[in-house]
Amino acid sequence: MFTWTPKKNQDNKEKHGFYLSDIVSAFEDIHSIDFYDKAHSSLGEDRYITLAKFNDRVILFLVTTDNPDGSTQIISARRAEPPEERLYNEHYQRSNS
């Protein structure tokens, strides 16, 4: 189960062009890549980065954290930058060879 705050949902749409509530299907991408985000994690919150394809055309950079109730909170979703897209595409090609 995925969660987000209404304010973050609206802020993300204004800043990055995506409602968090609309990008949940990106987490179904079987070729996604997940990373622990050491730079933005703290003692009280572990953060994770996912690179995943959305709507079969846009590669997203997603930031999440795990909630105590077992759900995953989506913190941010933006279009991947070129180096992130290359990483995703290289991973995709390796997994399909």
C-alpha cells in the first residue's frame, strides 16, 4: 500500500508535473532499480530511490520511505535526469539479454 500527504501530492504536481497519487503504477515496473538513499536518510527515517518506467514512456526518479504500519510513503516523483535514464536503460538491456 502506498501513501502520501495531500500537501506533498499537490506540491509535487506543481514542482515536478506529477501527482503522487497518479504514479503508483510505476512501482509495478519489473525492470525498476531500487537504491538506499544514504545521503537523505536519518536515524529516524530510511529513504529509498527507485528508477522506474511510468506509462511505458517516462522514466521516473521516485523517493519513498517505509511507514511503521508497513505501507510505503511516496515523498517525491520527478522525471529522471539523463544519467539516471541511462542507468535505467542499461539495466533494462542487461535484464533482457
